[in-house]
Amino acid sequence: WHIMRVAGGLDSLIVGEGQILSQVRQCHLHSIEEDGCGGKVLSRMLNNAVAAGKRVRSETAISKGSVSISSAAVELSEMLSQQDLNLPFSEARLAVVGAGKMTRLLITHLASRGLEKITIVNRSLGRPQELQEQFPDVDIEIKLMDDLWDVVGRSDIVYTATSCVDYVIDEQKMEENGLASGRPIMLVDIAVPRNVGEDCNNIPNVVAYNVDDLKAVVAKNTAMRQREMVEAEHLLREEAGQFVAWRESLSAIPTINQLRERANSYREEELDKCTRKLANANLSEKELEAVERLSRGIVNKLLHGPMAHLRKTDSIEDKQTTLKELNAMFRLEEEHGRGRKTNGAARRRS
């Protein structure tokens, strides 16, 4: 049950996150490698856990919605682009100020939404160039801080993620650089301390969002994921139940083997008698093989029903009852030793 919850993302710090499922999948792949030490039961359990994790994420909304600041910034700007800019998010010109870890995460989330082009403004070229290498499918334009206001002036959405302790953008600087003319601009500040002054909201058609706004998005999505946990647990219990049923079915294997062995010993005894009686019938090797195939077919068909019933029995109590009935019906325990001796004698004759 624990591994099912882990794979489903229910025990993660961020409920429903996908990285843990990838880690469980790697554990399963390692367990089935030639030098792996998973064993039949552990490998099956890990495989079931991976399947359960996929099912939870596809059949519930537990992995939906942004639960990090960088992903919330993308979700918020995408959601409000039409309202604030009168422009679809897919058509908005994007820029980000700063090139640290938050910018890398931001571009990762933007790329997952089909981002094709973005401008990065930074004090140096090193980190932006690293981001160019990390995201070869995204057209990243690099500008230094001297070109900040030119970039802001031609962008629709500007994300800020620098380590500056003072405001990088505020009302006064916007006015000084001719950006208070009424053209719609969305400023999304994901930095702590803040890079964008709240007074930017005083400029007509300029809207500024900060970490507090993004935290509200994260809290809403986290609460939604918490509600989805109930349905997710229900699905995980189904998957765990299927694994337990399979594991319990393994207890029937010794009885099935004994039943096959007992039936096969009787078949070989009778086939041996029949072969001796037909010794003077001058049967060809092919005809004798046909007789043996006939005997095997009869035994297999007779055993199919009891063994299928044994495998399909779900509850542990019912399975134990069925095992006892089969043991008593075919006298498996008391004749198991005899069956071994018979098979050994048959092998020596062959």
C-alpha cells in the first residue's frame, strides 16, 4: 500500500508531482535487469505501482494545476493574457529579466506550453548562453541590462527573476523611459525580494503581479489536489488489491504442481500398460506418439476446470478452502510421495 501511495504521488511534499513516478519506474527497470535482485514478487509489485501511478494521473486531476511559483507564473499569465492585454497568450511577446534557476524553471514550463521565442535580459552573457544550450528548441534572444527598457517596450509580458535587492522596474523608471503611454504590459514578478514596484499598477494599462498573487494560485491548486486524493486513494486500493490477489495466487502453485504430477503419473502408468498390450500391433512411432498426445490432451482438459477455478478464487479464505478440497478430492498429500516415485521410474524406463 505504501509503494502504491508513493507512486501515485500521495506521499510527496507536492501532491501528485511526477518525478517520484519516474523514480519508481527506474527501480522497476533495475529490478528486472540481469544483475538486478528484485525477484518475481518485488518486480511485479513495482510494475503494478508504476501502472497505478499512471492510472491515478490520467483518471484524476491530482497532477493538474501549478503548485510551484514558476509554474504558477506561467499559468497566471496564460489565464489573464486575454483579459489584461486583449491578446491570446500564444501571440504574446515574452521577456524575462534574470537568468538564474527561477528563469530556467520558468522557461521549462513555458516550453511545455509550446514556447517558441523569448528574450532574456541579464547582466552578463554566461548564464543566458547556458540556457540557450539547455533549450535548443526555443529561440532565445540575449540582451544585456543596458537594453532593458528597449526589451520591456517591445514585450507584452515581462517576467522578473533577479537577485537585486532594489526594484528593477517601478513607476518612475517606466515613466522616465517612455513606457507610461497606455500600451498594455503585464509584469510578473517571481523574485524575492521583489523586482517590480507595486506602483506600476498606477500606470494605465500596466498590470503587475507578484509572489503573493502567485502563492494564491498555488494554494488554490494545492487544495484542489488535496480533494483529488480521495478518488486517487480509491484507485490505488483497487490496484493494490489486484497485486495482493496475484500474490496470494502463488500459494496455489504447489497444489497445482502436485495435481499435475499426480495426474501425469496415472497417465504414464496407463499409457505404459496400453503400450505393452499394443506391442504386437506393430504400431509405427508416429502412431504411438499420437496415442501419447491423446492421453496428454485428456488429462489437460480434465485438469483445466479445477486449476482455473483455483486461480480465479479471489479471497484468501475461499482459496484456502478450495486448496483443501482439491487436496482431499485427489488425495494429493498422501499420494504425493508415490507420484514422485512413479515419475522417477517412468524416467528410468525412458
